[in-house]
Amino acid sequence: MRPRIVSALAVAATLALALTGCGIPADPDGSLDRITGGVLRAGASPSGNLVMVDGDEVSGVLPEVIEDFAAARDARVEWTVDSEEDLVDDLASGRLDVAVGGMTAQTPWAEQVSVTRAYPELPGANGADVVILLPMGENGLQAAIEGFLDEEVG
Amino acid sequence: MRIDAVGRTDLPDQQREALRSAVRWEWFTIGYTTVTIVLIALVVGGSQAMKTAWVEDMLSLIPQISFLLALLFIRRRPTRAFPYGLHRVMGVGHLVAGVALLTIGGSLAVESVVGLVKAEHPAIGTVRVFGATVWLGWFMVAVMALVVVGPFFYGHAKAKLAPVLHNKVLYADADMAKADWTTTVASIVGVLGVGIGLWWLDGVAALFISAGIVWDGIKNARTAILDLIDQRARTQDDSGAHPLIGRIVQRLEELPWVDEAAVRMRDMGQVFHVEAFVVPRRRKVRVRELDEARRAVAEIDWKMQDVSIVVVPALPKEATNESVVA
């Protein structure tokens, strides 16, 4: 039984890999399609070296990741600097596509927004389970960002 | 065959073998289900359909556990404190299983409706396996496709044993196992729906699964309650009055001293409690004749756990006196 399970899993995994390119998972609200070649509306909340805000300038490890992700998709980033709660509100009401700050996998906002996998290997994270927040259930966008981060830091 | 003062207390070989087999299948089911619960836990993610299927898996353990627990009790012989034996424990277990399915299924149904009304989009992220980023939904589909096979085997095996043992818990358990694939397919449809961007398909699948749980709860609680309030004994699938009632009437009316007979028979859970009313042809009845009548009834079937013969001048209306009942 066990070798059969393993081979079934292997077949499923291969199938999954083959189908990942075919637009599954897709976004219910089409975020990733809209962003690609367009505008990525990103929110930032200052947090140590991860997110630094100086006037209108947003810098740090996480904004860099977002800028790189956008660049890979021919998109321009529009930054909004606000408190975490306001960023979460904006994500939930569809005014933002991503939000970065010092949020970790333990974030209480997980009820209202999607939370990516944790990336403690990010420089400046100091081993904390750093995550990125997304609109709830935009799974295509989440898979794209997680895949991008896996390539960058994984 | 052992017939003592009130009825039969032994199990014939065929039933003994069926019971052993049922116990083995129940333990196998518990083991199998535990493995599936752990597997699903690894991939459950943000899908309401997966969560519902997962809880359903846990709930499906209740009938097996109550069957095995009840067996410990119904094997005990009657005592002065419990003169009818402890057979009703099976019915109590059945009721507990039914009520648990009903309440938890109901709360899951409410949860999925609330999710649909509030348009909560289920979030299913990715996992990293061997250097590749794979959508977790594919693992959900893979796990559900793996666990779909088990219930087919044990469902049909138990469905064959339930009529032999006249055990309603076993019958209900088998019935649920045979329908389990609909749950699994629904959760796969829900997850794939999320995959192609149809967020509501997840909630609809969850609602479908929880409605199935509620329906199982209603069926089980209803059957258990009807037996606990002593309805006329019915077949294990509850499709009609038990044919043994007619055979008892027939057997008693064959006796030369009996003019007519009627029966009240209730299901104690696996065995029956029989009260047979007889109107004698003459005014005098011998003790020996009565004892023979009781023995004749007990010999008809192993389920005649408890038989009393009551001599009456006229048959009570609520007792059944047809020789063929349906």
C-alpha cells in the first residue's frame, strides 16, 4: 500500500506542477491579471529595517521585494503609507493589492486578509516569521508572490 | 441453543462469526479514519469544504465507537437490578451518534451559509516541496482522491453483516460509509472551484456536505428514538414491520390448545422482547402447555431474548395478530 500511496502522490505532484502554469489557482477578482503590465497598489507600514518611510519614499527589504515582483510583471508600484489597520481595511475593500510591514505569521489580521507563507530568511527579518498581506482569497496573486519569494530567498 | 426461564441468551455460530467480523471491521475503520483525519489535517488550509469534510471524518468515528462500547454492555447477562439486560445501550449509542451528527452538521451548515452570504473568499496558498512552489489545493485534491477508496470496502462489508446481526448502528454506519464518496467528491469540486476563481463553489460544497451530515443525524436520531420509545419491532433498515412477528403468531396458533394469538414485540437493539397474548380454546391451561409455547417461540430465532406468554380472554387491540405482517 505504501509504495502505491507514494507513487500516487508523485503523480499528483507532477500533475499539479504541470497544471500550475495553466492559471490555477486563479483570482476571483482578477488581481494578478490587472497588475501584470499595469499598476500594483501596495501599502506600507514602517517596521525597523523591513519597511522604512521617509516622506514619500518607501524603502527597506520588503518594499524592495514588492518592487522586484512588480518589475518581473512589468508593473509600476503605487505606494500608500498608513497604519496597519488602515492597510488591512484597504485590502479588504479592494483599494490595495498587497501590504507590507512588520506582520508575522501570528498576525491577528488573518481573519480579514490573506496571509502569505512566512519568510524568516529575508534579510533583516532576524528569523521572525515575516509575511505579506493580500486581499482575502486572491489565490492567483498569492501563489505568484509566494513563488517569487521562494525564488528570491528560498 | 440455550433457552432459560425467559428466552435465548446465546448467539448461534453464524451470528457469533458475524459479530467477530463486525468488530474487526469497526477497528479497521477507526484506524483508517484516523489516518485520513491526520492526512486531511496536513492540507486543510482555508477551504470551508475541506474543513467540513474533515469534521465529517471525525464525526464518522462516533458510530464505530458507540458500537464497540455498546458491545461491552450488551454481552452482560440480565441481573436483578437490570432484569432486561443492557441491550438498550446500543440504542442509546445510536441516539448519541444521531444527535452529535445533527448538531455539529447544523452548525457547519450555518457556518457555510454565513460564509456565502458575507462573500468570504477562501484563501488557499502554496507550499514548497522539493524546491518547487505548488498550490496547496492540488494536495487537497490528491489527499481526498486517496481517501475516497476506503469507505467503499468497509461500507459494503458492514452492510452485509448488519442484517445478520439485526444491528441498526452497524446498518447506519454502513449506510453512511457507502455515501461517503459524495462528501469527498464535493470537497474536490469545492477546491477546484476555488482554483479556477469560483470562490462560492467552496461554500456551496461545504453546505452540501453539512446538509448530508444533518440528514444522517436526522435519520439516526429518528430510528434510535423510535426504538427507545418502543415502536413495534421493524427490520434493521427500518423498511417495515419485522416478519418474525407474523411467524410467532403463526407458530402459536399451530398449538392445539390455542384459539388465537397476538404479539407485542419491541426492539431492544439487536434482540427482541416478545409478549405473546393467547386466547385458549378451553377454560383451563396447563403449566406444561404454557412452558412449551414459550419454548416454541424462543426456538424460532436467536433474537428471541425475552419471551412472555400471557393467557387472556380476548386479544388486546394494539397487539398484532396477523400471520404475515408488512
